[in-house]
Amino acid sequence: MKERIVILGAGESGTGAALLAQQRGYDVFVSDSGAIKSGYRDDLIRHKIEFEEEKHTEEKILNASLIIKSPGIPDKVPVVMKAKQKGIEVIDEIEFAFRFLKGRVIAITGTNGKTTTTLLTYHLLKSAGFDVALAGNVGESLARKLAHGNHSWYVLEISSFQLDGTKTFRPDIGILLNITPDHLDRYNYEMKNYINSKFRLAANMTPADAFIYYADDAVLKNEMAGRNLPARVLRISFTDSLAPLYFDGEVFHVQLNNLQLSLKQSETTLRGRHNAVNTLAAVGAALLAGVKPEAVMAALKTFKNAPHRLEHIATIRGVEFVNDSKATNVDSVIYALGSYKQPLIWIAGGIDKGNDYNLIKDEVKKKVKALICLGKDNEKLKRFFTGVVPVVRETQSVKELVRMALDEASAGDVVLLSPACASFDLFKNYEDRGNQFRQAVLDLKKELEQQPV
């Protein structure tokens, strides 16, 4: 009789786990308490995998020998608690997939910067000709990748929720970028629980493995002082020139495995101090994986980041338009403002998350010549920044927004969409907001180019 695996949640990770489990000969059942998206339902039907949606039938779940749950499902969900009480092993899709993985792993976590660092690391290896796959919390699930075949290297973005469900998972190279308060409702509002979750990345690492972290991050600096990790530890720093991965404010300096690399950040495609951390982490991982320094430097000049993250859209009449719609909180806007020396036309607004704008007041006063509020209720933004910024305007039309921004800008300025707020008042999500902004900019550029000079 086949061993029975039950998968809770039929999103990307759950469906990927189902495909891999079926391929490996298990009796598979998928249960989702909500409606399954059509693409994932089609996957399950096509592969003749039994499933249910909008319910959890305990009789069909609690007879499993192993349960794989979606990282979005908390341990407190009744069916999960009952499974554990019965002694059924409950793991995450990353853990399940890892048990079948034959290649080597670079895993990246952190509160901010995970996606950029993961994409850049993958780009550095791929550009150098490595047999590498991108998976985890970006792109396809690791299980789905493995169902399609093995690779020599896997570059994975890993969230704290995914790490919570791991037991034997061990990256050859682990990267921890930073830790700031996030998702604390999942961790009983205890910061220490969240920190411990992030450090599960290194729980099974050995002296043969490498752990890269940003040593200037206050939380990481404090934690590393009290932790004795068995892995080889490599520091990223902006303050310690002896760190193997050092940034002096303009130039990256890397000394690793008898290899040396120096490159100006201005020669790469990523801007800002936060991206200097991301770049050094990716460079360190690539060099440890065996990519040659000259190949790393070449690939840094061709990298294109994911959309909505300080994404250059176009230059119109000497004014650069930048889409940073992913910046849905003040912390992210701090990074964005710090990425530019030019005068800014700042676009912000949406659903406020209890933002403390004092955190960016000085930087805004120094750099922003006009604020354009994009949202249904802009009173908090207008009230705070009136008198801080020379010009404060508002609109609920993206088309009108880009014209306003161009009117307020001079050649050499930057128009920066970095909202500091959620998008759900006017848009489906931050991607929709960024896509509409991008299209409006490109439409305006086309219109103005067609006008007679």
C-alpha cells in the first residue's frame, strides 16, 4: 500500500509538493480551506491528483503518514494541531523538496531585500553558465522545480514562514540580510520568536557551509554576539574595512577565498545603500559557488531587478521616472530616498499603515521639491508634509499624476513613486499600481515625442 501524503493549501507550494509527491510514488490528497485558483486546480486535475476545496475533511487528512502544509497556514489551525496530537509529522514544502534534492543550495532570507538578492544571485550564476534553478518564495516552488528534474545549484528565497516548517533543510550557502519587526502576529508578538525563525536558516549548517550576514544590522549584530554558528561566517559591512564584503559608500571591496574584487556601485544596475548589502551578499555567494570575479563584474552590469523595486521606467525631457510601488511602508521609503542625490518629485499615498513620517522628515525636507499624493484619503500626508515640502498636490488619476509630476520637475530631477502605503484604495495591489504608473509614463513619453518640436 502506498504511503499517504496530505497537502494543506493548494497554492504554488502546495501544488508543487503534490506534483513531486505523486511523481515519487505517494498516495496524494490535497485539501484547501478556500477556493483553489484555476491554474492550480487545472494542474491537479491534469495529473489526476485527488483534492477538495473550501473545506478540510478531517477523516481524509488525519489518516496521513505525512502532512505538508502551506507556509501561510499557522500551526494554530485546528486540523494542524490535531495532526500533531496524533503524532503525524507536519512539514513545509521546502523541507519535503529538500529531502529529494541532489544539487547544492544558496538560500536567502531577511525581512527586506530577499527578492532582489535572490534574483541577483541567480543572475550571477546563470550568466556564468552554471546549471542553476530559481525557486522558493520567488518564481516556482522548489518542489515543482524538482518535479521537472534536478539541477546542480538552486537559489532560493526563503521566508520565515517557510523556515518554520523545516527540520533537515541545510543550505550550502545561507544569507541573512537583516531583521526588523514583521509578521509579529504569527510569533505571539515576540520579536525573539521571529529572530529565532530567521536563524533556522543556519540550524543544520556545518563547517563546510558558509553563512553570510549584514554585520551592521543592529539586531543581527546583537544576535551573532550570542550565537556560535558552526558554519564559516562572512560579514558584510559598511563600517569595517576588514570585513570580507565591504562597501565604502562608493566602491565594493571583496576579499574572499584568495580572490579580490573592486567595483563602483555606479557601474552596477542597483542603487542605494540597501542594494549595496544585497549586491555584496549575492557577490559573496557567487564567488563561493565558484563564479570567477570577472564574470561576476560583467553580470552585475546586466542585471535587471524585479518590477516595482526602484524600477527605471523612462526619461522624459531629462526627468527620470522611477517605479518603487513595492515600497508599502516607511522603512522601504527610507531606502528609496537614500538612493538618489538628485531633487525628487515624490509620489506617495494609499492606505496608511500607522506610518510615522518623522522617520523620513529630514530626508524629505532635504531632497523633495514636490509631493504628489495618490490616494482616496491624503489628509495625513498633506497635514504632515505641508511646510516640509515646498509643493504638495494630490490626485486620484494616474494619468493626471504623471503630468503633474513632469510639470513640477526640471531636467535632472527624479520622479519617484514610493508610496509608503498599501494600494487597495485605488488599485488591486502594489503590482497593479506600479503597472498603471509605468503605462502612464510610457504613454506620456510617446505622446510628447510625437508632438512637433
